Amino acid sequence: MKLLLKTSLILLLSHLLGCTGEEPNKKIEMAFELRDEAGNRKTEFQSGENFHFRFVIKNLSKKNVEYQPGFVDGSFFSVINLDTSEGDINMGQPYENIFCAFFGTQFIIRPGEEQLFEIPWVPSEDFCCPPFCIVNKDNELLPIGKYKTTVKGPFQFIQEETPFIIDEDFEIMFEFN
């Protein structure tokens, strides 16, 4: 009987202690989308229309979350033209540099807040786009065709000195008619 009681107590404590941590996908919410100039979420655009990339990392937990920006790499917001006779062609990115105003490698998102990465494909005077500091002024409006863009993980986070990773990729197929 004592053994049964001790075993039950150990199982109960381990269950209670094990459930105090949140799952990574319940701490962080991420969304990647394209928007038109009016702010509407879209994947079909008209020829001659500009668009914005929008990627959001939201802290759903009750504690600060730090992240490392390693996901901002050569493929972050790159546009690939899928509709060519030569195969897939990389059309470039809407920026030349990011994080110019920041120092260090860790960024903090407070509880309930978000980190927003938003930038138009073709720069516009009425829209500026921190944390991007040098936009690609050479971009032209995209011609008719089918395209894709990606944001690739893994995404590395730290909460109270405990690292966790969300290994997720985002891909948007879009087109211009």
C-alpha cells in the first residue's frame, strides 16, 4: 500500500511539474501574408499593382520571449518567378539591409506584443518599414506571371534562459494577371 501511495504521489508530482511549461506553438504565433496597397490580404494582384510583405511574430505567453534573427537570410521575402521558360528565376528582395538600428543579436518581444516585418516590393514615399533600413530602390512592379515567396525556419527563441525552436516554413504562391 505504501509503495502504491508513493508511486501515485511521484506520478502526480511529475505530471504537475511537467505541465507548467507551455508548448512552443502556444507561446508564439507567426503569420506570413501579402497585402495590397490598401492593406487587404491577397494572393492575386493586377498588373501594375504594388504589394507588401508582412510577417508577424506574436508573443502569446505571459513572459518575455527573445528571438535570434537567423531566419532573415537570403530567402527571406525573396520573390521567385515560376512562370518562365528558363525555369524558376529569383527576382530579388524588397530590401538590401535589415536591423541597421539595432545592436546585438537578441531581440525581445514582451507578453502580448509582436514583432512586425513589413515592407513593400517597390518602395513608396508614404511607407517606411522598420526594421528594414535600406530598401531596394531598383525593384520594379512585377509583370504578369506566377510567383512564390518564403520565410523559412527554424525560428530560435529563448524564454527565461530556456531555448526552444519552432521549425516551420512559410510559403505563399501568388500571381499577377
